[in-house]
Amino acid sequence: MTRAALRAAAGVAAVAAALALTAAPASAHTTLTAANPAKDSAVAAPSQIVLTYADPVRLPRVVVTDGSRKPYQAGTAQAVDNKVTQAVGALPNGKYTVGWRVVASDGHPVEGSYTFTVKGSSGAAQPAAPAPSATKAASSEGGSSGWLWIGLIVLVLAIAAGAIAWFRRTPHQD
């Protein structure tokens, strides 16, 4: 094989390796399949929010706020397999927004929100104690997908550097 053919073959191999290593894996991010209370429902004051996803989730964050953005979640959300449960304080009559964020089993964060209305409540407003916002807390979680991409980029650069070094080496004569 000629030197030019070896270079071409090595170049094609390096490009193929780079493409194979950086191709995004097929991933099916999870989706919210059910919520209690349900989206746009009118209910008696619940003591907890239960969110059900299509797949197991981790690192849940749930924020329950009224129209003036007062928080009503109590404690931290708990994830067991594909269900997330968030306790809430006493909810007076009114409209509430449930904002949620979880990390899917494929490592990608998934988030959303919905509203429901409390009717017939006799409870007085008892918003939860201020807690770090779900957005701020979630942004510090990061997940592992960022490190995976950094590792893949470093690997591709190392392969390219090795290919360049191989091309530049001089043939040894015995």
C-alpha cells in the first residue's frame, strides 16, 4: 500500500471514529403521564402532589405556588421509580401552579408545569417556608451528560492528535 493510500485510510478511520463517538444516542426522554391533582382540575385541598412519569426518574424538584407566587410545597420531593410525591401545606381556595423538574433515566433533565384550582377549602393560607428555587437548585445538579460530551470531545481530539503524529513520523530504515 502506498503512503498516500495509508494516509487516506487513516483519515477515513479517524473521521469514522469521531462520528461514531460523537453521535447522539437515541434517547427517549420521559414524559409526565399522570398528575394528582390533575391538570386544569378543580379539587378539594390536597395534602400532596403525585406526579407519574413514563419511566423511572431521579433528582425531583417540585414547586407549588399560588397566583402571587407564594410557595406551598413542604419538604423535598421524593422519587420512587416513576412516581414523585411532594407534600404541600394547607391550600386555601384559589389557582395553583405545579412546576416540576426531574432527571430521566437517560440523564436528561425534563421539566414542565400545570395548574389546578382548589375549591371548598376551609384552610387558611399557610405557604411553605422559603426554600431555594427549583430552577437554582436544578441548575446546580448538572447531571452527567455534560461530562460525557466533554469526555467524548477529549477522546476525539486524542485520536486526531494520534493520527497526525502517525502521519508525521518518518519511516525507519534498517
